[in-house]
Amino acid sequence: MKYLILAFISGLVAICYYQKKENIRLNNVIKILRYEKDSLHSENFPCQIELSRYQKAHEIFNERNPKASSEYSDIISNETE
């Protein structure tokens, strides 16, 4: 009976050790993914700013010349895919 309890406790210790090891590995993966997400966000930010400027320019163009703006929108939608 004593050996059975000792084996059981040894198994629990081994499980805890491997869970801790896996937890450390997963935390490292999380750190890497967070870095990549931040990096992608940093790379995307200038593109978002430029896109916003083009959208605002298109709105102004639409107010000043709706017919030409409509034609421009059709060209972008149909001829640049």
C-alpha cells in the first residue's frame, strides 16, 4: 500500500512538472504572438491613415463634382479588380 501511494504521488509530481513546462512554453508563444500583433498593427497604421485621407478626399470630390465622382467610383469598383 505504501508503494502504491508513493507511485501515485510520483505520478502527480511528474504531471505537475510537465504542466508547468507546457505552461512556460505556451506563455512564450503568447509573448511572440503579442509582439507579432503589435508589429502588424504598427505596419498597418500608416496604411489606415492613408486610406482615411483617400476616403475624405473622395467625399470632398463627390461634393464638388458628383458626376465625375460617380464615374471614378465605377472605375474603381469595376475596372481595377
